[in-house]
Amino acid sequence: MYKGPGECLQIILESFGIHPHNCECREWARRMDEWGPDGCAEHKTEIIQYLREQQVKYGWVKTLIAARRNPKLAWQMNWTDPATSLYELSIEMSKEFSKP
């Protein structure tokens, strides 16, 4: 069953205890799903910039540090740049769901 990068990003964030319920986050997830992994690659810079803004705005860093809730994903994170890691993990996850 296909899951787009935006849906995958939401799954990853929720597994870390981050629940982005504001309308703007849902809109970004929808856009990422429409773009798909290849389209997200074209928009990588703006997606990562948005994620960085949300980290600051909502204090994700403290929550991400508590990511031991999901050690399988936590070890894949680059903790010096969580926004880029979240982006990359969501793309990888989406591609996995796309495999036949």
C-alpha cells in the first residue's frame, strides 16, 4: 500500500511523540504526498527549511532527543541536523512502501 512522503513524515514524527496537528503541517504533508519522492527531491531545500522552522517554533528538538521511544528510527537520525534526517527518512520510507 502506497504512502507518500508527507504521510511517512507524519508517521515518523508521531512515533517520536510529535503530533503536528496544525493546518499548515497537514498542508505540507499533502503537498509532499502529491509531489512524491521525486518531486520532494526538487523541493528538498524548502521542505527542510520548513521543518527547521517548525523545530524552533514547536520545540521539537527536546522531543526528538526523547526519540528513544522508537530506537529503530532514532539510530538513523543525524542529531546535528534533525530536519534533514526527517526529510530523508520520510523519502526512504515512502520508497519502501512503493516497492511491489
